[in-house]
Amino acid sequence: MTGTSTRIDISISFYRRWLVTFAVAGTGLVLGILYVWSVVKAGIPDARRWSDADMALPYSVMCAMFAVAMIPAGRLQDRHGPRVVIVLGGSLAGLGCVVSALGGSSMIACVLGLGVLTGIGVGFGYPATTPVSLKWFPRSVRASSRGSS
């Protein structure tokens, strides 16, 4: 009986590693909103009469908030674990998109929603993803897990 329980433990451990890796990759895709700004910007109607500088402002604020939020997110991850940080980051990013959408043509709503809230959410989500997948893999296969997350 000892041999079968060990095999089951190894099997569960192996599948859990890949489950975490794919969850991390999915989180990275969702929080990739930072990289699709050109698509979002193209969807802003001309009726809003925003200049190119106006349309760049939410993205600029998002990049700044992303960079600033990574520091407290790393500390929060060390204290409470990556699950809390990833959930908080995803929730803030989603809330930012909702605020921006409900704000209509308001520049302030777009900057606060996409710029501040989504930027903080992405800043919380990204630093929590790669270390998680790396911790689940033995040293011999860490390079392949890093590339897939």
C-alpha cells in the first residue's frame, strides 16, 4: 500500500504544478490589458473629441501605477501569499474597466478607471505570477515552467 499512495501523491503533485502554471498563464493574459492599449484607443469614438494626448493619458497613468504598485504587491505577497495578491489585482483591474465603461465619455472616469485602478490591479497581478509557478517546479525543469508562465 505504501507504493500506491506514493504514486498517487506524485501524480497529484505533477498535475497541480501544471494547473498552477496554466492558471498563472491565464492571469497573465487577462492582466495583459496594459499591452492592448492601441486596440482600446482605436475603439474610442471620434465623438468624444479627445486629442491624441488626451487618449495617451489613461495609458500613461496606467503604466505609472503599474510600476508603483509592484512594490507593495511584492511585500503583500510575501506576507499573505500570491493567491490574495492575484485576486486583489484581478478585482482591481476589473473594477477599473467597469468604472471606465460606466463613465461614458468622461476623461476623468477613464483616467481613474483604466489609469489608476486597472494600473494598480495589473501591478498587483504581475509580480505574483512568475514566482508562484517557479516554486512548484523542481530546479531541473524551472526554465520550461518560466517560459510558459
